[in-house]
Amino acid sequence: MEVDTRPGAAELLRAAELGDRAAWRELVARHTPTVWAVARSHRLDRSDAADVVQNTWLSLLENMNRIHDPAALAAWLATTARRHSLRLLAARRRETPADEARLDLAEADAADVAVLRDVRDGVLWRAFTQLSEHCQRVLRVVVHSPELSYQQVAAALGIPIGSIGPTRGRCLAELRRKASLSGLFREDAR
């Protein structure tokens, strides 16, 4: 069994607070997948999710000295990303797109990327998009942020802690069923 000798979040946070750029880079490297997962769990497009990620890191930079429990940094980042996501969604509801043609171009670019994916990933993603919005949110956060505790996941998603495990199980079973119906688990005929 390998022992993780990397510095902990508390140690990195304190070093970053004192201006250690390597510590800051390590914090960003460790926790950016969590922040992205939370932002994307709110069904933000890539650009809006990038804004949420950037604003979350800026919030940490501005509030590093106010983090009372540095060991819970992942939860703090997840909660902060959730709040930034909800603010952005509220602001977007008040906006009216000025240029519908630009939105069509963005969708076409996304379609080009999907065409280049291999068949297996395409089938899996199609099955994933057929899941309920709730299942998609839960699976995104759980898969992209396995280091989060159920309590942290519950806080990030705004759902009861006791429903995370059963919900994850039901969502994964449904994903397997949908992917299987699409032919993902069929063995090649010989």
C-alpha cells in the first residue's frame, strides 16, 4: 500500500497564503476538477462554467485568510462554485440573447466534436443525456470529485445526505440499462 506523502490542503492553503506559487498551483491542480464538476452539474455551457471556475478561484484568493477549516477546502470550493453557478443562472434568466445565429454556431461546433468521438464514448454520452437532470448532476459531481465526502456532495448539490448513495446507485443502474439498450455491452459476434 502506497502512502500519500503530498502536503494536505491545510498546508498548501497556508503556504499559498504566504505567497508560495507552487502551493497555489498544486491547490488549483487538485481541486479544479471538483470546481468544474459542480459548475457543469448546473448545466452551464463551457464558457459559463469557465467563468464560475475562475470566479471560484478568485473568491478563494480573496478569502484565503478567512478559511476556518482548511481541511474542508474541497467543500468550501464546491459550495462557492455552487453559489457562483446559481448567481450566473439567475443573471442569465434576466438576459435575452441578442444574436441567435451565434448560438447556432456554438451548437454546430459541439456537434463536430461529438462526431469525432469514438463509437463507445458516443453511445455512453447519449445514454448519459437520457438520464434525468438530477441523475446527471449527481453523477457528474460524484465521478469528477471522488475525494468529496457525502456531506460535501450533499452541500454542493443541495440534496439530503442520505439520498446520495441510493440515488447514485439508481442513476448508475439506469445509465447501464440505457447504454446496454444502445448496444454498448454487446460482445462482438465472431
